Amino acid sequence: MTEKTIFSALFPDGIIESSNKIIGLKNKLDNSIPSLLFKNGFSKMYDESKVYFNTQSRIILFYSKKESKSKKKRTEVLNKCIELKNKYPNDTVMIGYLVGTDTISEADIILQDMMFKILVGESLLRSLLNNDHVLYDHILNEYKNEVNDYFNQ
């Protein structure tokens, strides 16, 4: 139940509850990305909280829900990716964010003669999930159905 305030009467009946429901579902879906990765061939690197790998595709992904605006955090991420590339030179090392701070959704960067791909939002999910056995569009439709079911209750 939503807390009643002096301003509650300014909004149409039920809109606050509906807004809370929408935000809750959006957060649930945003937070489902790690489990989506697990369901589609990725595993978590044993000693890392934000590093996932897919041995079949030879992809190592540093994933965080949001890109940090902090230069210190960005440097830490890049250093971790350099470390991973040195450890696994034949694998593709990617940096992925669900929400980026820039308008760029996909970019390549070169550091210490190593190339890294940065992917954000839909570009990230399309790249990771569009392979022979899993189609991004199918997964997106499952989420759309979940949203529709949620609101048709």
C-alpha cells in the first residue's frame, strides 16, 4: 500500500500503486541479467563477482548493471580487463553495462595493444544472446509476455 501524503489527491486513483508496480517489475527484469547469462551458457568466474565467461564462445564479460561515472572505478574495470586478457589471451574480453553513462551503445578500445569491446544495453544483450541456440528476440518476447501477464492479473 502506498503512503498517503498531502499530494496524493493530486493523482488519479490507483496511479501511484500502478507506478510502484511498474518500477518493481522493471527492477526485477533489470536484475535478471545475471540469471539470463547463466541460462545461456555463461558461468561466473570463481573469484570475481562481476566477471562471467562462456567457454564455448570464448567470451569473458565484465558485467555491471550501471557504468560508473567515477574515473577510479573505470580505471579498476580496465585494469581488471587487461589482467583477464593477459591471463586468457585467446578469449574475447568484453565490458558490458545494462545502463551506460554515454550515448554510445558499442565501442572498441585498445589498451596495451589489446582490443576490448564495450557494449551497453540492447547491444550487449544482442551480442551475447544472438547465437545458434538462443535468439535475443525470443528472450525479449518472453519478457514482454511476463510484463503483459503481470498487468493482466
